[in-house]
Amino acid sequence: MPQLNPNPWFAILVFSWVIFLTIIPTKILSHTTPNEPAPMSEEKHKTEPWDWPW
């Protein structure tokens, strides 16, 4: 049964995982987001208690 011979398939598996784990993440992480997040102020907003009408 040739499908149980691991010689060519194991090499294909290893090389494909090497590509997935090294080349593709670097290409994805090299993209920059169009809108960088702006730092938010640390002052607290004033909240007023709201009474229910009933």
C-alpha cells in the first residue's frame, strides 16, 4: 500500500508547516493598519444618576 509510505508525504507536511509558520505571518504582520489607534484621555466622565419615572 503506497499511501502508508511516509517518505514523500512527511517532507511535504514539514515544508508546508515551515512556510505557514515563517513566511506567511511575516507577510501578514508587515501590513500596517490605515488608522492607528489614538490614545484616550484618562479623565473620568461625569455620570449623573438617572431615576426611573416609576
